[in-house]
Amino acid sequence: MDYLFNEQQIMIRDLARQVAEEKIRPVAAEYDESEEFPWPIVKIMAESDLFGIYIEEKYGGTGGGALELAICTEELSRACGGIALALAATALGTYPIILFGTEEQKQKYLPDIAKGKKLAAFAITEPEAGSDAGSIKTTAKKEGDYYVLNGTKQWITNGGEAETYTVVAMTDKSRGARGASVLILEKGMKGFTFGKKEKKLGIRASATRELIFTDCKVPKENLLGKSGMGFIVAMKTFDKSRPGVAAQALGIAQGALDLAVKYARERRQFNQAISSFQGIQFMLADMATEIEAARALIYSACRMIDSGAKDIAKISAMSKMYASDVAMKVAVDAVQIFGGYGYMRDYPIEKYMRDAKITQIYEGTNQIQRNVIAQALIKETLK
């Protein structure tokens, strides 16, 4: 379908696709196997000015928005969902600063992120606080000109590799959810260390680590927004970032379909290509239709976000939920089309299935997305 991209959006799409095909695809299996962080590819993406596509020009970006980020993330994820996360997870860690940062905070942190000199990460999840974000135990106690952090964050994407972290912590436990705040931390701060690098089912080229805070002193000027606004900052960030996860899922699904179509044309059984079998054709048709429906929903959500609309939680959740469910279904069907070869690591398709699964889990499980959607529907009927 023609989504009527403007000249800049077409340029971003073509550039990201070129980076994906020429630089990422040839090494995707290697990084999946080694589980190393893809710093050489990050450098290429930085040199291509991809890290600043959603950041204002006055901070070194190119002035795009959610749609530009989705276009780029989709193209990179077609080649490798894990490597694409270096950029996409940086956006997640950066959005709180874009949305709630002071001018001084934006001037300090955004230019280096926009140029890809520094990566970012967002930290809310803890060992006992996943979907129930209100159960976070990391504390930030105000002491003079500093907040002193103690606690642990778990499963943080870009953890250990990023230089800039936006961290949710409790500044007033007595207020419950209204007692959380967000602080900007920098790698190297005294008392800020990292746990082991997690070994994962998929997205193995992406680094996932614990963040450990032991009497970590953070200057009070690193507070984002006001004290007690932590969950507002987090939810507004997710409203903006979830179409990015959806775009990652979309790219994984499209990449899996591309491989499935190619294989179906090449693989011969009963003296003919399996693409001539109606059963295979029906699978490919369903896969392609579901992908295009997901793409239309994601781009609509992004355009709504970029228009400045306020009530974006529902469509943002819809795009993430639907696209990630499609990614998992398409990837599983693609493995089925490959048959026994699809189960072998010598072929690239099994990686797409492993990478797809996480998109149904992080930045809010798809069960949580359904809660968000249903609650928005119910709220609308009460108006």
C-alpha cells in the first residue's frame, strides 16, 4: 500500500533499508550466536543519522516523530529485531526527556543521543514489579541537593551499554503510585552498577541487564518533571513508544514473510515448487494480509500521535498488541512453510520466531494492552 510518505520519510525508509540489507543482514546470525552487542552496526546507524530522526533539530535531530521512528525500526527489524533494538530502546529511554525534560536537561542529553554518541535506556521493571508497576521497591530519598537511590531494576534493554538512563523510583512510599518519580542517571555514577548480562531466547544481539543502585547519589536537577509524577511520565512515555515496539514486530513479521515466499518458490516437492500448492498459498495470503493490516494500524497510530492528539493510549496499545500477535503468528507459519529446515539453525527463519516472542511481552504484555484498550472503551462510554 502507498502510505503517502513525504520526501524525508521516503529517504529514512530507503536509508534504513540499505543499512539493514547491506550491514545488518550479513551479520545477524553471527551476533545472534555470539550474543555480543553490535557496536560496529550502532556506529554505522549513527553515521547515517538514524538515531536523531525523532528528535527536534535544535537538539541535533532531524525533527521527525513517531512515524519516522516506526518506519526506521520496521526496516531495521526486517533484518534483525535484536540489532534494531539498540536504536528503538534508546528512543524509549529518551522519550521521558523529550516529554518532561527541562530545557537544560534537553540541551545536556539530547544532542549526544541524536548523534548516536550515547545510547539511552528506560528502567521501570523490577524482580517483583513487572505488569504491576505500582509495586516497585527502588527508592530515591531526598538528601540535600541529591536523591539517594537504592534498589534493583531487572531486564533493562540496553542495560550496561547505554550511557543515559531514565529510572523510575519511589520518592514517597506513603503515597503509593503517586509517590514515584523519574530521575536521569548516567553510567559511571558512584553506586550505580550492573548485574549479569541475561541469556535470552531471542533478540540476543540486544543487551539485557540488571541495574543495581547502592546509595547512588543523583543531583536533584536530574529529576524529570515534578516529584510524584513518575507513573504519569512512564505512562505517557509508553503511549508514545508502543508503536515503536509494534514497528519492531512488524519488521520481524515482514522479514519472516519475505523469507517464506522466497523459500516457497525455491523448494520443490512432487516435481513442483511448493508455492504452487493451495495450502501454502493460503498461508502466505493470510500472512501478507495480517501484516498489511498491522502496518496500517501502526502508521495511523503514529500519525495520530504526531498530530498532537491527547487520547492516544488506546490506539497505541492496539498497535502494539495487534502487531506483536501478528508477528508471532506469521513467524510460526513461516517456520511451518520451511518444514524441517525451518527448525534448523542453519536457516535464518527460526531466529525470527524467537525474536518475535518478546514483542508480546515487553513494554506491557499483550494482556495489559487489552486492559488498557478495554478501560479506554469503558471510559469513553461514560462521557
